[in-house]
Amino acid sequence: MTETKFFHLGHFFTQRAFLATFFGAGLIAVTEFLLPWLGVLQINALWDYITPITITFTLSIILIFSAIAKNIASSIFLGTAAILSFYNPYSTIDFGFVSVVIIFLVTAFFSGFFASIRITGRSALLTIGIVVGLQGLIGAGVSIFTTFQGVYDVNFNANSVDIAHGVFIGNNIPIYGAIVGIFSVIYMLVFIILSRRKTTVEHTSKKYAIIGQIIILLSIVGALVFIAFSNETIDSNTAAAIFGETNTQYLDLLFAKLVNGQFMAIKLLNVFFILPIVGFTIGIGLGLIVYQRADGTSNFMRFNFDGAFLTLNVAPFLIICAYSFIFQNAIGSASYFYIRTSTWFIIFTEFTNLLLINLLIAYIIFRIIVLIKKMIKR
């Protein structure tokens, strides 16, 4: 891979990168602090279908303007603007604030990085296979761990909350997690094999790119529709009984953005598998786009805006690692705060919902920008 702009700090002072950073930071301050503070983003009519109950559009702004700027300094500034603008519904509680740092900086960095890299079609397919495959392994691994921990019966079932979870078969084999893990490896291998082939094609139309874009859109919309009709709402009292008071306050701070918020559990599909499945589908769509832009696999291309759809469940995975009891106990902070294993389900659920909503918004805006560019060129 070769990159001449993203890690070049001087590129930040170009007109495009500087203006994208300036306007993006301003919009972030509005959506991440002002609107939640005013309670504008709390839409009661949606709570039976999807949470967080305070839906912000900060992630979409970061995705869009990081992809436009294509510079690491811009990504850092945009992520930092979101961190500094973060609205805390509590006056003093700061449980797990590093989670905010992780979400915004990871989103900003990878959306800018994948949008900017100039690589061959072969390297692009290799990137898709490895990135999407690893995220599938993350989902499988987290599911397997929670299955062995047995948090469903201890926490959710005991409080009459129906939630999809991993199960054992035979000699303690977490069957669903194993299936997703094996599929992730196969998916990765298929893209690695495809990346080894040199293909040159002269396209006479944009059909592959169009099909790829449609696949990406349907994967995002399909996941949102599935979530909307396969969930169970968890009120604040039940949340406190399942996760404990400090973990519930942490969830309020990170997602609800109000005291005594409510959350959601997915009943029909293990939540740890949703973003990997979306990723598998997006990867196929991106593969078709690569085939179009690289004239096969040999020529150079950029993911551009579509690179923003590559990184899905990395941020929540880093959060649960950073705030796991094992790590927090090792650094001597477990007595103050750590994220319970049962809380992992809700972190992934709320993050999945919020990310998919923001990806949909980013997708629509990206397509509008592309359309405007084409009209200007004409």
C-alpha cells in the first residue's frame, strides 16, 4: 500500500482538508452537545423500535468529513472535537470516559485512512478480506466468551429478559460462535485467493459499482429493519437489576445521554453477529466496486467515501477489552469501575443501532456529494 496524503501533516492545510475539519468540528459541537443538552434528539415514538433513546449524528459527521479531508490531523481534530463536545447527563459521574475517546478516534482514524489510501485492486480485495474477516472473528470470539461465562441465565433470564445468546452443543462447543468464526476464516481466505489473481477488464458501464452500492445500502437498511422488529426494551429499573448501578449509569452516560435511560436487547439473533454479517455483505459490495474502479484487479484505485463502511465492530471490542475486569484488575482500577460481561450485550446493541443509523445517513450524503460532483463536471 502507498499513501501520500493521509499521514502527511502538511496536507491538513490544503483548502479541502482545512475546511472539512472546520465545518465538521462545528457540526459535531451541535449534534454531540447542543442537541442532547436541549433534549432535541429524544424521540419517544422510536423507543419501541430502536434505541439509543437519544440518537446523535456525530458518527456520521465524523465519517463524512474524515473521508472528505483524508488526513490524519483532520481525523484527530474531528475526533477530539467530538470528545470535548460529549454531553454527560450526570454532573460528576465519569465512569468509562475512555470509551468516548475510543469510539470517536477509532471512527475518525479509520474512515479517513480507508478513504484516502491509493492501492491496487488486488491490495484492496486483500484489505477487505482481512478487515472484514477479523471483525467476524471478533464477533465470534466475544460471543464464545460470553457463552462460557453463562451470563444469560445468571443475568437476563433471571430478570425475565429474552435475549439471543450463544449456546453449547456436544462437549461444550459454542456452536453459533464456532460457525461464525469458521465462516469468517473462509471469507478471509476467499478474498485472499481473489487478491492473488491479476485481472484486467475494460468496463463499458458502471453496473458493478452500482450493484455494489445497492448491496451496501440494503445491508445497512436490512439490519436496521431486522433490529426494529426483533427487540425487547429494558427499562432503567430492570437495567440496574441486570447490570448493576454503576454499569447502568455508564450506559446512560455513553448512549442514553439522560439519567434513567432505557435500552434494548435483540431477541432473534446474537447481537455480536449483526455487525459481522453486515460487514460480510458490505465486503461483497466493496469487492464489486473495487472490480469496477480498478478495471479488474491490477490498476490503482481508492475506496474514497466507501472506505468509511469498512470498520464496524472494532470500537466496542476495544472498549470491552479496556474495561474488562481482567484488565482493570491488573491496573488496580477494578474496585472503582469495570464493565460486566452481561453489559457487553447492551454496549454492542446500542453501538450497532447508533452506527447503522449513522452509516445510513453517511451513505445518503455521500451519494448526494457524488451526484453534485458529477453535475459540476458536466
